[in-house]
Amino acid sequence: MKNFANKIGRLLIITLLISSCSSKDETKQSAEHHDEETNVVELTPEQQATVGLKLGKIEMKDLSGAIKVNGQLDVPPQNLVSISAPLGGFVKSTELLQGMKVEKGQVIAVLQHPDYIQIQQDYLDTKSQLDYLDAEYKRQQDLSKENVNSQKTVQLAKSQYESMLAKNAGLRSKLLLIGINPEKLSSNTIQNTITLTSPISGYVTNVNVNIGIFVSPTDVMFKIVDTEHLHAELTVFEKDVPKIRIGQKVRFTLANETTERIATVYLVGREISADRTVRIHCHLDKEDSDLLPGMYLKAYVEAGTRSLPSLPDQAIVSFEGKDFVFVADDKANHFKMLEVTKGISELGYTEVALNGQLKNSSNVVIAGAYEKKKKMKNSEEDEGH
């Protein structure tokens, strides 16, 4: 502990004297270390004046405590569409390329297959039979009222009619699914192709087909994204989640960029992943057409401003993994070394935890105690001589 304190003491003095261009000989003669007080350093008034040592007290500063996180840009599920064929078919034509802009309802591909013809034929056939079975069912009901036929005959007519009705409804739904209007279908309008249209306006991000290829309903032919509603998906560590609140501002920059953009926390995830993180959903305050889904970003979440006991950054000395300040002792020209716990750092000030020794009323060295690795090395070399 004695050698450790001696190093810290020399660090303080050497730092001050080097910064004021004092010589190494003057430095060696200026310090008096008290073996009986291993954590105390003494500087004469002349030495304090020479190096411009300044004392100050702990101040209450408004610090925001921004949380540093990573994430990427994304779009809501309704703004990203994967296009597949409702029924299998061969691609007859498509003009889509990656990066192309498409409008909602625009034809993006034409498919053809003999099955399309069969569905239309079956629908027209069931529709014709349905008219006959409907009339037959009504006729058998009338005959039943006059006791001309049996109840069994009426039930059979009803069963045939309802079975055909269900079959016709199913084929009608298939026609609507592949984009054919049943109301306009006739024996003269049967077609062997169907058209696929874009359900949203946006940009093509994937094209997985070519002319002549067969696609099944499970194949993703195209992907279209609407970039007008991008959001930021942030990954926040478990320990920082309690500091996150809906409505907090987020400052973020993209990789290899310095332009800062602003977003607002909209949703906070309710599940902790295997790597002990939580997803945070943020809305961009201003839409930017240059941004694309999947872009990586670095962000700072403003965790709210609080008034905290703080010292200037240069008042805190870091040494061998610990942080210290020098406080004026009751004895004249004596400075006691105290270990401190740092908190939030912002705008040149750092939060320090108050304890029994470090108080609001303490006179702390606020100028001249800043540690530099180069000076630390010089201090250690002097200790070895």
C-alpha cells in the first residue's frame, strides 16, 4: 500500500510539474511523502502556485446518462411482402429487376398452366348443374306437399343440390384466388394465364424467377419493401432495460457515416433472448428515402436527465484499474488520496458516489490531477531507481 500511494503521489506531482515545464530535478526535490500516512501527499504553497493547482467542490450537474446500443433498420411486417403464386404455374413474363419501383396493383408477372383452364371449366360445369339441381329440389318439395313422392326423394334432391352448391363455391374461391372474376367468366372467356399484381407500393428487393421456370405456391418469386416507414430495431442488454422508457429520444448514426439522426422509443420488448438482450422498437422522427432495411447502426438512448454529484473529468485519476481523487486534508498543504466510484460521464463532468470521506463539502483537486499513461510510466521508472 505504501509503494502504491507513493506512485500515486509521484503521479500527481510529476503530472503537475511536467505540465508546467518544471525540470525532473525540481520534481524529485518537491515531494515529501509521509510514511506514517501512506495515502497522503504534501505540496508546499510554492509548488501549488507553480503548477497552478486548483481546488473545488462537488457540484450537482444535470447528466443524461445515454445508453450506447447497436441495432439495424427494419420495416414493419405489413411493409415487406413476399410474392408467391397462389397456384403452381410457369412464368410466362415478368419485367421486374432489383431496385425497381412498383405501384400497388401493378402487374408484376404472368403465369400459365393447363390447370387454370380446368378450374374455369369445372366452375362453369358446376354452375350449370347447380341451376338444374336447384330447380329439381324445388320441384320435389312441391310434389312432397301434394304427397306424390316420398320424403326420401326430397332429401336426396336436397343433398345433391347442397353438395353441388359447396363445390361451386369452392371453385369460385379458387378463381378469385388466381385473379379471375367468376361473374365475367363464360365459355368464351376461358384463359390459360393469370396475372400477379403487387399488393403494396415499394421497391423490389429480390427477384428469384426467370421466364419459363415453374413455381409452386411455396416458392418466393419476389420481395417488395415499402421504405416509407422504416424503424430502428435496437438490441439492449438486460441490465439497461429498466432505464428504457417509451418516448425517449434515440440518436443514431449508420456505419461509416457521421450524420446523426433522431428516433423515438415506441415499443420495448417483453422477452429476454438467449444472449440476455431485449429488442427495442423505435420510430424515425424524419423519414429518409436514402435509408434501406438491414443497415446497421450505432445509437445512444437518452435515459433521462438527473441531477447528480459530479466532478470535472480531470479531477479523477485512473491508476491500475481504480479511480481516485485528491482531497485537501485538515493539515495545511496535505492532500489525501481517496478511491471513488464513477458513474455517468457527459460534457466534461463525471458522476461520483458520495461516502463517509467524500462529501459535498470536500475540497477536491479539480485541476492538475489528470492521469496520463506517459507520465505514469515516468513515475514507475523513478520508483525503481
